[in-house]
Amino acid sequence: MIDTMKLKGIISERGLSQRKVAKSMGMTEKTFYGKMKKGVFDSDEMQQMIDLLKIENPMEIFFANVGA
């Protein structure tokens, strides 16, 4: 499961909004917010965010044991 709180933090640290990330990824805000709420992105979307947000430790975010 994705650690959406960490992902939101990185989006903010990079001076972006979820709206801008969604647009950069070619998806609607509604789709992006829905994926964030569920904590589910496919591997291509994860890679897009890693590249866009320059995420150094993607395992911490995309393969987190949230609530475990």
C-alpha cells in the first residue's frame, strides 16, 4: 500500500499541488484524487511520479506497510 501522507509531503516539498501532478501525468484531478484515496497506482504511474517528483527512496512510499 502507498504511504499517501509521505507522497503528499513530497508533492508539497517540491512546490507542487496534487492538481499539477495529475495534469503532468495526463489524468484528471478526480482520477488522481481517487487513486490517492485508495492508495493505488499502477507501476507506470508510480514511475512517472518518481521521475516527476525526483523521489530518492520510492520503496518507502510505494511499498510501505502503512498501519502494519
